[in-house]
Amino acid sequence: MNTRSAVGRTLRVTDPDARLRLDDLRTLVLWSATDARPPGSAVGAPRLLPVGAPVTVAAIAVDSRRRAFAQVSTAPGGPVLGWTAASNLEGGLLGETVGLAPAGFVVEPDGVAFTVTDNHALVRGGAPGFAPTGALLAVGTQVRVTARSPAGAYVRVAAGQSGGADVGWTALSNLSPGWCPAFAGPEWQDPPGPFGAWDHGKYLGPPVLVRLVGVDGEVESITLDTLGPWLALSSAAAAAGIALDIQSGFRSWPEQAVLYAGFVESRPGFNRAAKPGSSNHQHGQALDLNTGGFDTPAYRWLAANATAHGFVRTVPGEHWHWEYRPDEAPALRAAGRCAREGVAP
Ligand SMILES: [Zn+2]
């Protein structure tokens, strides 16, 4: 799978106030009387990482406010010093993947491993009719896809992670990519829960989510299906000197509910937000990017190049809102447009 992770990389400390924290990501590490303290550092004061010092990322974690932290050591495999905010390190871990949601997810072998996530997954016979056999596949069953119907709507599956017996055909929409015990859990099957995707009031099912570090170390989620296209788009932009960043990606029902409540109550810092279930950001294909306006290098680059990577604009007036729509992008590109009909400019 095409993901980037900073774990194992050595980076320099760039923030002069790079504090070290304990495993709870909150409690500061303080200088003790027995530490070899640099001049001017008092016992009991927060222990800082020296600016410019190289540290190796041993792990990445996210706190309850979606801020990314790196667990750092003095050298690869060396003693762990503690945790520090991602924004204290060179590059701020921008664009790095933090992990998958739910945890414990296994995607290998990529493209073949699936888990049954529909609670009425019919086993079907083969072509031409793919008629139901009367059997059902249980939610949580891990399968391998061994064949696909010509139009792709049905797949033939074998049981288990390897060497399992042929089960028969089923609709691809009954399956989620990868193997993960959490797929059978109640949270995964809860439409207004943390993993439910929605498209304008219609429940789509649970997508696998990937967490990425954004600017200032804030973590955003995007769907696994959108990760590859996003990395291709952002890498192409980076090669052209444009640092693209996701400011808002996938939102779960609970996350959208917080934004909607803030909007309805006119709380400071909250913008117009759609009702939970109807936001463009709940289906996993929408990304708000750091375009900064219509007349900026980032917007001009996207307007010229995003459709080549399957991304199009879909909301009038929102230069920041792009969606991965590979079915629509080629025709718009051929017409010299980056936005859907009726979406100006
Ligand atoms: Zn948006």
C-alpha cells in the first residue's frame, strides 16, 4: 500500500521551545537534579529538546484534540527521550500517515483481502445470473477475492487469509477492503458512529480511514480509497513547488455534529456547517485544501492539474473544496475545466 510514515526517520528539532512529554502526551518532562542540564536550565523546569538536534521518530500518536506527537529517541533504536509535538520537528511531519482506523487493520495482500461488513451478505452462484444460493456470509468473515465479474459488481471469494475453500460469489458492496477484527464490532456497524460514511442522507457503510498529519500537527482522516490519489496529487504539486495540505478531510457523524452544533449556536470559530449525514465531507471523497483564494499559485496549479489526478471542484464559490471524482474528471479535463457544470469560475 502506498503510504508514507515518519517512523524510523531522523529529523531535526526546529522549535526552540520543543518540550518533552510523558506517554499521556500532556504531562511535561521536567529537569531533575541528576540530569546533565544545559546552562540556564533549572531543576523543575520543562525539559526542552535542543534546537537543531537530530532525533529519531520511534512512534507517532494522536491526542484527544487530534494533535500529532512523535516519540523521539537519540538515534535509531536508541533510548527513548519522550514525546514532543510533531510541529516541533522539521517539516512538522506534514503529510505523514499516523495509522489506520480501526487499528489492527491488515491490508496485505493489497487488493485481494476483504472482510464481510454487510449484515445481509448473500452468497450467489456464478454468471450469468449470480442468483442467491440461500446462504449468507457472516459479518466479520475474512475472505480473499479470487475472481471478479466482468462489470465488477460481484466477486468470487475464498474463506480465510490463505488456502481457504471457495465460498462462491457475493456483491462487492458487501465487503470492506482488508482484514480487521474490529470490522465485526458494534462501532464499525454503527451508521452514526465514528466509522460511518454518508452521502447526502444516504448511509454508504464504513470506509477504512487513514490518518494524515496536516499543518500545525493537526491530524485529518481520509478514506483508504482516496489516499493513493491524494498522495499522487500532493506529490505532483510538491514537485512543482506547491505544498498542498488537507485542512478538512473525512468527517464522521460525531465530528460533523460538533461542527453543526457550533454553527447553529453561532459559537466563535465555527463556520457554516451542514447537518450530520448531509455534509460533503462524510463520503470520503471531499478534501478542503489550502488554496488561499482563487488567485493564488496553489489554486492555479490545481485548476490546471487536479483533473489529471481525478480531482474536481464541486461547490460554487469554494476554491478550497475538491473531490476525488475519477468518473467526471477526464471529460472536464478534455473540456478545459476543473469544475462541474454550474460551478464557477
Ligand atoms: Zn469542503
